[in-house]
Amino acid sequence: MIVFPGFQALDVFGPLDALNVLAFTTKINLTVIADTLDPVSTNKVSWTNSSVGATFGETILPSHTYATAPPLDVLMIPGGLGTRAPGTGLDTTIAFIKARYPTVKYLISVCTGAGVVARAGVLDGKCATTNKLAWATTTPWGPKVKWVAEARWVQDGNIWTSSGVSAGIDVTIAWIAAVFGEAKAVSVANGMEYHRQTNSTDDPFSALYGLTNEKNSTNQAVDKC
Ligand SMILES: *[C@@H]1O[C@H](CO)[C@@H](O)[C@H](O)[C@H]1NC(C)=O
Ligand SMILES: *[C@@H]1O[C@H](CO)[C@@H](O)[C@H](O)[C@H]1NC(C)=O
Ligand SMILES: *[C@@H]1O[C@H](CO)[C@@H](O)[C@H](O)[C@H]1NC(C)=O
């Protein structure tokens, strides 16, 4: 799991908690990766100072840096306001995704994390989705991506992208079903007492924000997705 300043908490901890439950019965290892080993906060990003003056957020401790991360089977990328870091803020993250994607078995992104993956070029020509509220600001990061608006999540080969925030839990459980079997996925969802969405195209939030597969901001060939 990659983290950067201004990551969205549930984008990280929703998928990780599904995997925490999976880890009760399955031998898996977690690597939390960032620029340095310093705590990484959901807030403390100067370019997103709250206009109401709130200081509110949580931190996570990385286990590895981009320089020390071991070989990975699965690369997970969260979204959040931090995906809008100005200047060179995400350059190391983007370079890491670009370098590591060819070596991993799966890539999973949550929310606007798809925009960071798109900037690494990894989604070019692929079908993907992202947060619907942030659709207009995120999809231009991937002009060659077939962005699918009406989706809770999209799988294209070994790449799984999900819609906003809580959709990361659904994509992770869907991925668990695909890799470890439906019985494990059911047991994880029941262990979390999570009301799981199993239909990847059932997405009320595309309708809420007026997005359809025919009328989205890029109008790519989503019929082939
Ligand atoms: C998982 O972590 C343990 C303890 O650090 C290590 O011995 C093992 O090799 C790791 N397994 C994988 C697949 O990375
Ligand atoms: C955000 O707040 C910090 C601390 O008060 C301040 O140093 C920084 O200049 C502010 N940034 C913006 C963009 O307002
Ligand atoms: C999945 O959701 C879509 C959109 O609401 C609906 O059209 C489709 O029938 C659903 N599929 C299943 C298998 O329920």
C-alpha cells in the first residue's frame, strides 16, 4: 500500500481492514510504502488548508520507502486530496508505480488514486474508473484511459480500479473473491459485518453527479470495457 500526505483514510484503511480479516486465515504480508519512514498524515498538506481552520487527521507509519520496498505481489494506491499535490509532490510516487507495475501480479487503486496510476501511464488503453465527485478533475490525468462512469469498480486484466472512498472495500473484496475464492470473500465481508456490493456496475453515484457511460467527460469507447 502506497501512502502520501493527504491520502484519504478509508481508501487505505477500508481495503487494509478487509485484508486484516483475510489475514486471520491466509498468509499474507503487508508493506506500507512512502517517500520516507516518517509518519504520513491524511492532513498537513499546505495546499489544502481548511477554510474553516479545522486541523483533523490521522497518521500511518510506513514500513518501507520507495527505495527500500521489497518485491510486491499487489500494488495498492489510495486517493485523496493529496493526489492534487502541486509541482513535483507526487513525482516519486508516480515513478514507483511506473517502475513496479510490470513486476506485480495485481494493481488496485481506490478513488482518485486512479488519477495517480494514470499519470504513471499504466492505464493507457485500459478501462478504469475513479471517484465520481472528482471525475472532472481526475479523468484529464489519463487522456488515453477508457474511463467508465457507471461503475463501482472496473477490472481490466490485472488492474482493478474503484470509485470513491468506500468503493475500495468492494473492489478489495471482489479481488479477494477472484484470487482466494468466493467463500473467503463472503467470510471476510461477514467478519466485517459489511454489506458488500457484488455488482460492479451498480453505481448510484454516477447518476448523482450526472455521469453516464455515454456522457462522461472523455467519452471514450467504454462500450468495449
Ligand atoms: C512475510 O513476512 C515474514 C516475516 O517478516 C517473512 O519471513 C516472509 O518471507 C514474508 N513472506 C513474503 C511472501 O514476503
Ligand atoms: C496553510 O497553513 C500553514 C500553517 O498555518 C501555513 O504555513 C501555510 O502557508 C498555509 N497554506 C496555504 C496555501 O494557505
Ligand atoms: C447490476 O447493476 C446494473 C445497474 O444498476 C443493473 O442494470 C444490472 O441488472 C445489475 N446486474 C445484476 C446481475 O444484478
